[in-house]
Amino acid sequence: MSVVPADVLPGGAPAAEEAAPEPAVLGPRARLWPALAAVYRAQLSRARVARIPLLFVATFQSVGIMILMRGVVDGGGEARAVVAGSSVLVVAFVALNLLAQYFGQLRAGGGLDHYATLPVPPAAVVLGAAGAYASFTVPGTVVTAAFGCVLFGLPLTHLWVLAAVIPLSGAALAGLGAALGLLAPRAELATLLGQLGMSAALLLGVLPAERMPEAVRLVRDLLPSTYGVEALARTFAPHPDWALVLGDLAVCGVVGVLSLAVATWAYRRAAVR
């Protein structure tokens, strides 16, 4: 008796083909806001222990600068500039300096590969990390601004404007810090760029603009934190010009959107390499 293979019979099909499993369908990609919230909570819990001591360092640094400047600045517009610049310096220390170091180390150590395997949008990774680092600046900035007002005799009435200055200047500086860390070819260079950026925020933000040369003022206008400093300093005046305050905050917000967009592009570029 002869045996005929099944694949030569009419309508026949190999048993292997009949039993072949269908390819699995991948789940949908995570949406931006839920993914952003998850990354934010993870970064916040991760950095809570490691960053709190550095936040104290940033606060004491700004308070020390104001105490030193108290010997050469009596009051007026110069005192308003010193207090506002020292307050925003806390944001620059954490959101710019530390975030540049974090993303530089993440890229050098291969940590971006972990995020690349997750169904998380790149914007969620950048915004979540930036938001977590910027959140640590809130208590230090408030304490620095309140101490500076008492030290220089400035009114505490309009310190509520920090609710807008901190997130807007934090977004601008965090985006810049993330971009520097992701674009730097080495982690050491990312650390150097972050420290240079914080030094620029110190020198160009704390020192009164009236005492700077014209060329230095132009460089100061390019620094994202400048507009947050100007907005806060204007509120210390006896009669603040709220139109100018809103204008400075708007510029700071636009710079924040642009810097975070650049950081997201830098993350995509670094993650695919």
C-alpha cells in the first residue's frame, strides 16, 4: 500500500502550516499624560533621598550670597535684583546643573536603553524627569525669597508670584539642562556644561544688570532664567507693573516650551544610537 503525502492531495495543507501560531498583536503605545505621570512619580521617588541634601546646599548657597551682597547693596533696585536672582539660582542649581549631570550619566551608562524598550513617548521621559527635578526647588526657592525679603527689607506681599516663576523658569532651565546632558558626548562634559550654566545663572542673575557692561547685558538676555528673575524682581517694587511681569513670565514660558522640545529631540537622537 502506498502512502501519499498530504500536501499533494487536492485541498490538502501541511499540518505544520495549520498549527502555525498567528503573530501576536502588540498593545497600544502608552498615552502621553499617563506615561508622564508614571515617569514623574518614579523619578520623584528615586531622587528623593539623593537630591534632598543637594537642595540644602543650593539653598544655603543662595542665602550665603545674599548675606555677602548685603554688605555692598543697601536697597532699591539692586536689592530686588539680588533677592530675585538668588531665589531663581536655587532652580538653576537643581533643574539645570543636576539634570544635565543625570542625563549625561544616563546616556553614558546605557540607561537610555531601558527607557527605549518601554512603550513610553520620549516627551514623557523628558518632561517627567524635568518635572521631578524642578519640584525639589520649591521649598528652597520659597525659603530663599522670604529670607531675602526680610534681610533687605523688601515686601513679602507678592511672593505668591513664585507659583508662576518656579514652574516656568524651572521648565526653561530643566529643558536646557536635559538638552546639555543628552547632547554632550561624554558624562564629564555634561557635568561641566551644567556647572557652567549654573555659574552663568549666578553671575548674570544675581548681580544687578545696571552694573554690567552692555555686551554682558546682551548675553544675560539670552539666559532662560533672566526673565524669571526680572518677573520676580518687579514684584518687589512699591507699585509693580503687572503688564511687564506677565510679559517676562510669557517669555519664560515660551523659552521653556522650546527648550523642552529641543530636549525631547535630543532624547530621540541619543536613544536610537
